[in-house]
Amino acid sequence: MAVKIVTDSTADMPQDLAKTLGITVVPLNVHFGEETFRDGVDINSDQFFEKLQSSPKLPTTSQPSVGAFLETYRALLDDGHDLVSIHISAKLSGTMNSATQAQEQLGVGSRLEVIDSYLAGLALSIVAVAAAKAVESGASQAEVVDVVKQASKNTRCFTMVETLEYLQRGGRIGKAAAFLGSLLHVRPLLEVRDGEIHPLERVRTRPKGIQRLYELATTNGTVERVAVAHATTPDEAADLGKWMQSFVPAEEIIQTRIGPVIGTHAGPGSMGIAVQVKE
């Protein structure tokens, strides 16, 4: 049986793309007060951002349970598949912890490989797609693991947020805390690097921020894969995607919406671009 790829919902992968590539997505959870929603299952991006605007308190997020991973892994293993499970950085989420606990409980040895991508969001989506494409090409599980590790190393993700308020309240601000106190009327540009959020620079206008996202994405090597996402500004994301068509065919560019979990920490108005570069 073919190798199967598992990832988590922080990848914000379009559902049709995941289905086409046979990628299984384990959802994280979003909590509005006493209500709990599975990311992308019980609540979609439209519903989330609408609820975010009207909620008196900011939502919180939590990793999938060990049981959720056990259920997913068992179903795929019972069908005869070997698995490669790729997830958000352990420095940003407890998702890897749940996945590795499930791995230990199952005790299936090398049939299940769990990998920390040291990335999040769109960048994780790109790595999962690279893995699935390798499976389509007939790669063995060991070869897919190598592809994942190389793709993780060669993938960068740049994000513009309207405010650091959401990252700060969610406890995910990391090294971007250096920007706190100096952000009046400016927008931070951030990068997930070495598994953590790092500050890059500050811009005063959204057009300048989008231009800088493009420049950052296209000056770090030969672009091989691209993903673009937005929280609440689809036209801007579409324009950024069009700019990237001079590097990657339009049909190869992943265009998506920031989902509930990433949206909890990035907030409305956020935009991101991830690129995988060639060796």
C-alpha cells in the first residue's frame, strides 16, 4: 500500500487539495468561552472571523488530543499504509507532543514517522504537498521522510499582521516581542524560523507590506513552490498570487484562507506567503 501523509489544520490547506493529494488533516481546536470547535470541521474561516468580530473575548486554541491522533493513525495503519505525519513546530504548539504520544502508544515502529517541520501555517502546507507529490512519484516511506526534512529546511514563510495583539494574548509572540511598544501605526512583518516567530521589519502601509512580502519571498533562491493566504483581504492575496506567477505556474500556487487556529494568533487583516526554494 502507498505511504499516506498526515498533517494538522494549522497548515490551512484547502480541503480540495488535501483530498486530491490524499493528505489526512487532524484538526486543532478553537475555544470561544465554553464553546469548542474543531478547526476546519466545526467552524470554517468565514464563520470564525465573523465570530471573532462579535465575541467579547478573544478565542483560545488547543492541540488535538492524543486520542484524535490514535483514531487517525489506526484507521490508516489498519488499511495497510505506512505513515509520515508532519506537524507545526513544537515550539509553537503541543500538537507534536500529542502525535508522538500516540506514536508511542501504537508501538508500530517504523510504520509511523512523526516529524516536526519547525514551521507553521502555509509553510507546513507546502511541506505536506511536497511529501504527497513524492508519494505520487512512487517514493518509499524513507524517501518521503528525506523529502520532508529537505523541504522543511528549504521553505520560508513571511507574514504581515495588522497588530501583535493577537500573538501576544495567545502567548505565541516569541522573539517578535522585540517589536512591542514601537508599533503605533505600523505593521509588523514576521517569519517563522527555527521553529519560532521572529520579527523582520515594520512597514507603515499595507501596499508597502505586500510589496515587501513579495520581495522577501523572491530573493532567497529559485522558487519551486508557493502558497499565499489571507485572513480577510482576498483581493490583496489574489494580487500577490498573480505576482508570483512569473516564478511558478498559476495552477501550482496554493491560494488559501487563514484558518481559525492561525487566525486566532494572527488576527484579521493578516496575510502570508510561503515559498520552497530549490537547492
